[in-house]
Amino acid sequence: MATSATNNQIKSTGSNETALIRLLRTWGTIIVIALVGIGFAIASPYFATVSNFNNILFAMIVSALVSIGLTYVIVAGSFDLSIGLTVTTTSIVTAFLIPVTGPFLAVVLALAVACCIGLVNGLLVTYGRLSGIVVTLGMSFVLGGLNQYVTNGYQIAVDYREEAFRWIGQGRIGPIAVPVIILLLVFLLGWIVQARTRAGHYMSAVGDNPMAAYYSGIPVYRWVIFSFILAALMCGVGGVILTSISSSAQPVGGQGYLLEAFAAVYLGATILGKGKPHVLGTLIGVLFLYMVSSGMNMVGVPFAARQLFNGLVLILAVGANAMLNREEIHLKFI
Amino acid sequence: MTWQNQSPVVELRAISKDFAGTPVLRGIDLAFHPGEIHGLLGENGAGKSTLIKILTGVYAQSGGSVVIEGREVRITTPKDAQRLGLGALYQDAELVPSFTIAENILLGHEPGGVTISRRAMVEEAGRILREMGLDLDPSRRAASLSAAEMQLVMLATLMHRRFRLIVLDEPTARLSAQETALLFEVIRNFQRQGVAIIYISHRLNEIKELCDRATILRGGMISATLEAADITEDEVTRLMVDRNRSELEVSNPGYAREGQGLRLEALATARLKPLDIEVRPGEVLGITGPIGAGMEEIERSLGGLTAHSGRIVIGGTECRISDPISARKAGIAIIPEDRRKQALFPNMSVSDNVSMPVLRSLARAGIVTNGAKRRYGEEVMNRLNVNPRQPLKAIRFFSGGNQQKAVIGKWLQADARVYVFSEPTAGVDVGAIAEIYEVILRVASEGAAVLVISSSLREILALSESIMVVYAGEQVCRLPRSAFNYDSLLATTMTGKLSATPEAVQ
């Protein structure tokens, strides 16, 4: 024992694993994604084109924003099932307020509403001592009810003359759509927050070992609440963009983003072998889901097969990663 | 630097503490000087841990005051203690597994403003590690460290926080001799920087080697404070043993009978050297030694929680025990120390808990009725005197002693041939201790082979028919109970060398 411990001090981590496994752990998911992309490019001449790439990016905007937001909550050790309906709610609030307050204030207020949703979620999960799953499930029902109540089940149209507002979702700077630029900016900012700032650092610590964080004098509750606010805020941005793109707010439909976001976050966690969710991985995860959707569309694969494919890739990627990072005793089933 | 010439950094003045009227500390006066390593010795229950918890803000004292650099302070939370420069390294300290060593060392004190400078962090952590004489890469993940390395990194986190006083509670429990030497080097480094250190250990040689002086607690009072040169085994034993404490009126009359009970042949794990023991049916073997000496490895091997080599033979047939399921099939009942985590379903009722291992025999055509479980639960509660007699109440509402009785009750009908009790009375109220002893002895009298693993010598002496002492992963001796009295057993566990009562070893 004594000798093995001292040897460990000299050797670097995991010295007994092969270079191949290390390579697979880091690059495995990306290799699979690249292979799938190459496959589509061979199968369809229209797949690997700039315009198709642009289309994919445009299609994934809202989903990507929601997924990036969810990443923070999961990193901080909780769950948020209300993200999909937060998108719908902010979308409705935006469309509802534009005629009242003008577009600028409407956007600001919609984002503020989003932050409030996150704040309530966070407070209930921490000081309220409730489970994140339960709280956010309840929140999503509450929001769904409110959305129906406010809209009466009809869409809310935005006046066609609101050009400044429409620019958010429909404008272009050069060849690139404005919402794509917004997504990339949010992504960059979100990445920096996670990888470089105190906030991101503490959210990871809290999610990984809350007890150690607590003993180190880190305000654990504050960072959990912060992660919920950040997630809701991202959904808010998505909701505003959604309203602008279609010049209207739909009373339902946001719930679809929830499942995509979970898939993207867990797929993203396997990217670069980090083993836990990170913003870059999440973005690549969303890109993969939408790339598959677009590619299969071009090749003419039925919708059912797409779902099947996405599900299998998710399970395989996460499963392979778990195999590469084996724990001694595994007794966690969430 | 000599600490004697300096004014004390932390003083305890007439500290007392009682729990619900039972005095645990009765007027402790102690002073700790900068650059002093102060050993703290005492039996289980002498008040060591209570004293430390008062100092680090986990408990509030009932009387007396804590004075830091001449100023009286109030310490009500662990955070207060940290702010005042009082740090502690507990036995169950933890790191953030996915963070690097550097990130763990500087957790909560990262350099930089809104953004964190990773480079500065690695540099700072590297500096601290070098200062401590540790050869560890600050960019390594904490999850990849051995238990010993984790312990050293925990120490590094204390280093960074610039404490005035650091409490180390059995820091060598998980370390090998070589790692212990490294740890001592680190502690002396703290000392050179003028930090006062309180060092708690059961191992006398460590105290002798490391400490400038040592205080011995007995029955909640200071028995004596010895200078390093005066620390001898005889002296410490004399000062430690509380002659006034009433002995428990329990002893094992000897239930061992002929036949095949439990036999371990060359059982070994990473932290336990090959061990041969035989426990006859009805025999109670008490196993004791310093915390971390390897006694718990025996429990973990028999419970299927640790990979081991060697043979485990029960009732004459060899059993392969690779996980808790095979351990249960082999007829081994483990009553673990950490009941809440390892043996109870806290939100389930007593009857649900105790009927868990016998559901099959309670079932009629595959269906277990609540009535059957309740009747079984009542029966177990009657036999073991679990109070209050409410079989449908969630077990978390019961006291520690009654919970422990219920855990034992789980195995009563489960046909176990080997019982392993680990610290059976830890966290058990005094009134229930005698009852638990009775149950353990009854289990033995009914013919099971019983292992009692305990760091309480009184417990070992009360329950055992034979006693084994483990020290540094090795068996020191295995002798009949009559070979020991309290003093000789204490001396043996503290030094790792047999010092049995002369008249008994013939």
C-alpha cells in the first residue's frame, strides 16, 4: 500500500489506460458526429453547403439558447423542467406588451419576467427545500395555465410595422441572420461565464460536492439560485427571438424544447471527455440534433427513424462515456 | 521559534458543556501558543471531540469563554471559527472530486476579480504544495487521488487560509507509515510558521514524536498536561483511566462451544496484512486498535464491500464473498457503524425495516400483508425492547439506541451464523448500551460466531470472550479476555506492542 501510494504521486492520472481509450474519451463523440455529417454529405449534394449550414443554425437558435441555460442548472446539481414553458411565457409577454410599452421596454420586461421565474424556482429549491424536479414541474404547469389564460388559446400577433423588433429575428448582417449572431454572442458570453468566471467555478463546485463547497465558505444557495435565473434568462432571450421571427406569440409549443435541451446537455457532457455538462458541448449537441434532422430530411428518411436515431445516439454516447469513467459501486439512478 | 516565550494565541477559560443536564466538560482551562503542537489524549467519551466542536463553532459552550489574542470571542457557526482563524481537519473532510488540486486548495479564495485566473491559481497552489513539501501536480483531478493524498490536500487547503490554530483529528487514521512521516513534515512546517496545532490521536508514539506537550482529558476534566519529555506509556495510562467511572455490569461468561464457526485464512486487503483467525460458535471475538488500523477492513471484507484475498470459511464450507448479496447468503450479518447510511431506511417504519431480510418467509403466495409485517415487527420490538412500541412509526423518529436495536432485529430471524458488530454503541444513549450488550451476548449464546469491532476498550472488555488487537494493518495478538485488564489493553492498542497482564500470560 505504501509503495503504491507513493508511485501514484509520481505517475500522472490514470497512467494504466491506453492512449486509444484516452483518445476515445476526448474525441469519441465528436468523431461520431463528424462521421454522421460526412455520411449525409455523401448521401446528399445539398447537405454540405453554406446555405444549409445557415439553415441549420437558424433552426436551432431557440433550442440552443434553452439548452445552454439548462446546462448551468444541471452543472449546479439540479433540474429545470420549466424551461420550455418559460420560452412560451416570455414570447407571449413580449407580444402582449409591445403595443402597450413599445418594443424596447417590452423586451426588457419580458426578460425580467423570465428572471423572476428563475428566481422563484431557485428560491423554492434552496430555501424552500423542495426537489428541483418537483418545483420546476409544478412551475411548468403554472406557466402553461397562465399562458392559456392570457391568450385564451389564440396566438398574439405583433404589428407588422414594428420593424425594429422584427429585425431581432428577421434581420441580417451581411449573409448572417441577426438571431444567429445573438446566439453566438450569448454562447460566447455563456462559455466565458462557465469557464472563466467565479460564478461558473462556484456553480460547478456546488453541483459536484455541495458539502465541500459549504465548508469552504461558498454561499451554496446563492449559486444554485443564480443558475436557475441564468437558465430562465436564456429561455427569455429565446422567447423574444421566437416572437420576432414569427411576428407572433403562440400559446403552446414551447414544451418541445425541454426534451431537446436535455438530450443536448447530456450528449454535450460527453464531448471532449469532460464527463459533466459544459456550454460548448451543449452547443455541439444541439448542432448535432439539428444536423441529423436536416440531413435525414434531405435523404428522405421518415420522421420516426430520425427520433429513433437521435435516441440511440444519445444512449450510446452517454453509455460509452460511463463505461470509460467507471465508478467502483454505481448506485445512482437519476 | 520557541512557543513558550509567546503569549497564547487561543485560550479556553473554564469551558463547560452539558447535554440535557449531563455534564460532558467541567471547566476546561487551556492555552495554545503560536508554533506549539499540543497533543490531546483521552478515552472515548472523555470530552475531546466536544471540546473541539466548541472551538470550531459546531456546538455552543454552556459556560466559560474562548479568548483569541486577548479578546473574548463568540463562535456560533463554523464560519465564525474560520473568520477568527480557527480551522479544523475532520476525519470525514471532503474535496470536490471533479476539481483539480489547485481548484480545491483555493476553493472560496480564488485569485482574480469576476474572472478567475487559472494560471495564478496553479502557481499559487503549486507554491503552497512546494512550501509544504508535497510533490503533487496541482492540475491533477482530486478524484484521482488516494485517500492519503486527499488528506494531504485537505491540509493544504488549511495552509492557504492562514489559520492561527488548526485542529487535526486523527489525521493519520487513513495513512501508511510513509505517508504519516510526510504528514508530520507538513505539520512541522505549519509549526515553523507560527501556527498553533491541536493534535488528537490515540497513538501514543505519534504524540511523543510530534507534540511539544500533551493534555490528557478524563471524564470531562483536565487530568494533566505533560511536557514532551514526560510522556510515557505508564504515566499517560494512569492519567487517562477514569477510576471513578462506574464499570458496566456486563461480562461475557463464555458461550463458545465446539464446532466450526468462522475461520479466516490469510484474509488480506490493501490495508490489512494477511490474517488468520478462528471464531467458534458462540464465541465473541472483540477486535480493537487505533482508528484506521485495519479493523474496519475485516468488517468490509466479510460484508463484501472490499476486494480481499484469502479464504473465508463458515461452518466448514468456504464462502466466496464478492458483494453484500453473497455475504448475506453465506449467513453473515453486518451491523455497521453508520446505521443511517448503511443499515436503515429512515423513512420506512420499524416493521418494514426489520422484516426486510425475511420477507420471503412472511409471504403467503407471494404476497406480504401489512398485518404480517406489523406482527413480525411487534415481535422483534418485544424481544429487543425497542421503544416506543410503535411498529408503524418511521424509524428516523427513534433514538439512536432504539434504531440500533432495530438494526440488530433485522437479522434475528435471518439465520445468520456470523454477526459482525461495528462500533455497536456509537451514538447510542447511555441507557440503551446495556440492553444492546445483552442482545449481543444473547446472539452469541444462541450459537452464532460474533465479531465486535470497537474502539471503546470498555466495550471490548465487557463483551469479549477473546480479544484481538490490530495495529497498522497487522494482528498484534489474539488472547483470551482474561489476559487483559483495562490498562494493559489500553497500552497494547496505543503502542502496538503486547503488554498483557503478567499473571494471565502463562
